[in-house]
Amino acid sequence: MSDFLGRTTAEDLLQWVEAELGERETLDRWIAHGAARTKAVPPENILHVVSGNTPHAALQSLIGGLLLGSGNLLKLPRGGIPEVDDFISRLPADLAAKITIGEELRDEWIARAAAVVVYGSDETVAALRAKVPFGKLFIGHGHKASAGIVWEDEGFASCAGAARDASRFDQQGCLSPRAFYVREARPGFARAYAETLAAGMETFSRAHPRKPLEIAEKAEIADLRAAYTFRATGDLRVAIWAGGPELDWTVVYEEDPWFPSATPSRVVFVKPLPADLAAALGPHSAHLGAIGLWPCTEELADRFSALGASRFCPIGRMQDPPWIWHNGGVARLASLVKWVDFEA
């Protein structure tokens, strides 16, 4: 479980409750609220609809429901998620009893749920939103894309972390960077960064081999490699590094600043940082999940805050959000509870 949840302790989870609900006992007793008192009341049942590309999102959503004390109806993708089954098997019986899992979305589940949390494509989120009756809480996490910004790194210290961010979960999650934008501290620096990143991708791949690729995935990566290899033969603004007998990783250097609309598994772009990054992101800015920074300073986060990302973090930690992370800008526990006030 540590691969997906990090080294999580009971204290970490209690701090999450405290950060979002004000006090650790907010769910259990009345707490001060100005001259009155208040209490957080969780939904009796939460329906979680999760995708299979990143098990940690499913686990975090489920754990949030358990922390609130709610019943949890967990709709898994076809084929299930082995990591979720393993997690549930380790729970005490009283907690496991609060979870019902299935691979079919039942109308009865929607009827029972007071809150619905959905992870998936924009189309999936929209379709399920239409099925949920008015009055039920609905939180949708649709398509997201992430990027890295290297502002200053003359010694390429961030490359190992960038390789980790671009490789974990085979680059299938909303926090997986598709591109790293590198400020040109000197001519050719972004290209040199790409070459060093390629070495980091190879090192990470040897220690953490990718899962087997489907035939369609192999074809997509092979086509992309062929296209950029052809372009690189006559265009100094393009370069490509590719490694592994099983199409294990690919790094593309490209001076065109346009953010890639999609990337195959463990394929990452490196581009010089343009003067107008918002224009380079184009319509993807509306779907920006996280931005990894190097160095990670508040000054840089403020500089790029208008891009629309809901999380800034150091490059190397993009795939390790803390429990108190506001996914999509939403407080994941506080958004699910109802506040009841008491005035003596």
C-alpha cells in the first residue's frame, strides 16, 4: 500500500480531519462556532465511482469515506482494482463492513447515496451527473493534465525527480506530467536538460519496470517515436531519446511550446519555457491539475498561479500529494459533510 498511499500513519489521517473540519472531534461532538456551537454530520452513504488507471485515487476516496464514518458504495472498473481488494482485506471487520464493492453501477446505489464522488473522463462525469437526482451532493473529478516548470537548475538536480514523476503509475494519472518547460539559462540548456532527463528515465525504468503494454499502446508509442525520429533528422529544433526493448520510455525535445494534448505511457516532452505559458497551454489550462516547480518557492507559485493549477509542489513529488491536498481545488472531507448549528 505504501506505493500508493505513502507512509501513512493514524496521525496523518487525524491531521487531515483537523485541517479540513477545524477540530479532530468535530464529527463526534459539538464544537465552538462563534457564540453558537456546530457539528459536522457526514452522509450516511457515499457512492464512489473510480477509474482503474491510478489505484491511489480510489484508495484515498474510500479512506476519506471511512474517516467520516459513512457507508461506502464503491463502483470499480471492469476487472476490479487488486490494490483495493488487498486494502479491504487488511481492514478490521467493522470497517470492512462499511464497504460494498461492485463492477456494475446499480440504480439502487444512486438512490441510497447522499453523496456521489466520481473519478473518470469528462464524459463519464457528465453522464453520471445527469443520473444523480437534484439534492444529492455530486463531486466530479474529470480529465486533468499536469506539467513541470524548471526555472533554474544548472546542475540538473531535478532530473531524477522529473523522471520519477513522469514514470510512476506509467504516467496514467492526473498528476503525471506530460511536459517539462525549462527556462533557457543559456542557449541549448533545455535540450541538455532533456538529454539528462532521458538518462534519469532509463535509471528509473531499470529499478521500476513498466507494466506490459497492450498492442494498441505499443503501436501508439512506436508511431510517435517514428514521427519524431523522422522530424529530428532534418530539424535541429527537435530531438528524441528512446530506451528499452519494450518501448520502456521516451523523451522528446521540441521547441514548439504547445502543450501536448495527450501522451502515451512514459512519454514526456521537454520544451523551452515560453514567455507566455498560458498561451502555450491553450485549452488545457482549464484542465490543469498540478505544476511541479524547480526550485519550488512561493514566489514562483505566485508567478504561475494564474495558469489555473490547484497544486504546486517540488518536481519529484508530483505523484505524492499529501492527505490534506485539495484535489481539483476541493476540500475532500469538508465538501462532503453537512454542518448543523446549535444555539443555546
